[in-house]
Amino acid sequence: MKITVLGAGAWGTALARLLAQSGHAVTLWDFFPETLTQIQRTGHNERYLPGIALPSSLRVQPDADAALAGADLVVVAIVSKAFREVTRHLASFRGCVVSVTKGIEYETGLTMSGILAANAPHARLAAMSGPTFALEVARGVPTAIVAASADATTAQTVQALFHRASFRVYTSADVLGVELGGALKNVIAIAAGACDGLGFGDNTKAALVTRAIAEIRRLGVACGAQPDTFTGLSGLGDLMVTCFSQLSRNRGFGERVGRGEKIDDILARMVAVAEGYPTARSAHQLGRTRGVTTPIIDEVHAVLYAGKDPGEAVRALMGRETKAED
């Protein structure tokens, strides 16, 4: 199959590598031609996947339209803030498009598949999400993920395309739930990191993750997702790995916030985007729009966008009115 991967960050490169190793003709595009030049010249993407050799068959192409020409399937692995702009190139595409981007558009409240529905109206759409750090996938660490599509045949096509011995793919029909789980967990991971930065222990983080999954499910169901999705790979699974792992950009971002570093300074020094930062703003607004109580998301938003002290945010959560567990 002829496949184009849009985005040469860690995740896009890792998936391009996996697909090329499976014998597919893979072309990789990115905003930054210097990244593609390095891949072509050295066979490595040292900025995002240090020490990982890439297949010699992997092609790079700095022109988006040229990269997409003749493709049977497109994987979109770009940051959420650029998603709408880049996917306009798919207006006439009639193959399968798989989004692996985790985010919520602030202006519309749409997940990435919602944007694709408008920008790629002739394509068959799928979303793929789960507890998957790119570096571990590239190293062949056993991993499981879920491919979701409203069309069962499309979901099964994506499953067959990506599935291999170290990369197990499940299917789902709940595209919205899979995408919301993947996006909202990044906000919670910032809170988990802040707990680390503040010096709290395992009790704190376990309580945070448990209450967070209830909050994510509540918001997701209000948006039209299925409740069971949030106890699966793209919900609880992704939430756990992102909140606890040292590989998590969002958890690391939150840890630095918890230590008192200025947010602008943290953002300026990050190699890759912490998607939980823009998603906190979108999720906060989505909760207000849907009339859903989202105390953890609200406190993360207050810390990131209103300058609230992280310790005070924790005290606000602990001091809420007592209630039964839901």
C-alpha cells in the first residue's frame, strides 16, 4: 500500500517506521524541511527518536501535495493547532485518513475527526489512540492501541495495516470517545505532573487518576461518547501511562509547573508540544458549553491560564463539598 504520513515528530516517525518495516511504500512529510533532510541524510530523526534507525525505504517529501499524490492512505500526526490548516490538502482525497493527533479545537469544540469530516469529505475516516509512547513503539516494546471508525470495514482495514507482533490493534466504533479520551488525559497528566512537582506521593496521584477518569467519562458522555470507551485503552490505559511515565511530555510539563517555573519559560524550552496545554483551554470551555462539572480540568485551566498557584488549586480540589463517589 502507498502511505503518506503527515508529521515527522516522534509519533509520526515511529508509525512511518513501523509501516515501512511492514513492506509498505511510505512517504513522510513535515513542516520543517531540515527534519526531513536529516532523515534522508542520516537515516535517523535524532530530535524526536534518538538512536532509532529508520528503514532505507522510507521516503521524505517537503511538498505536501507531492507527498499526498497517489497515496492510498494518509496518517495525520501533526500538532492539533495546525491540524485544520494541513488537512485542507485532503479536500479531494478519496482514500482512508487516520488521525493520530490528540486534541480539541478551541474555536469549535471539535475533535480531529470533526475537522477531517469538513476538510476531507470524500475520505474514509478513522482515529487511532491509546497508551503509546513513540520511543517505546520504535524500540519494539509490546504495545496495544485502538483504531476507531464509524465504518467497521475501515476500522478493520486500519487494524490489519498496523497490527504486528509488538503492536496489537483493537477496533472500536466510538470515534468520539476514543478521541476525547486521548485528548483529555493530557490535561490530567499536567495535574499529575504538578503533584510530582509539589512533592506529593502515590496516594495523591492514585486519587487524581481515579477521580479524573470519572470526570473524563462524564464530559465524554455529555458530548455523545459511549461510557465504556473511557475504561479502555484510549481512556484509562492512556491516562495511566501519561500520568505516571517519565516519558510523558505532559506529565513533565506539569512537574515543572508544580515546581514553580513560569509557563512561558517551560513552553519555550520544550522540544515537542505538550498537547495538554492548549487542550486544557478547550476542555474547560467544552465543560461550560455542555454544562458538565469538571473540577480537575477547571483547576488545571486556572493554573495555566489564570495564574493560580498549583498548591492552591490542590487545596481547592480537596476542600470541595463532600459527596458520594460516582
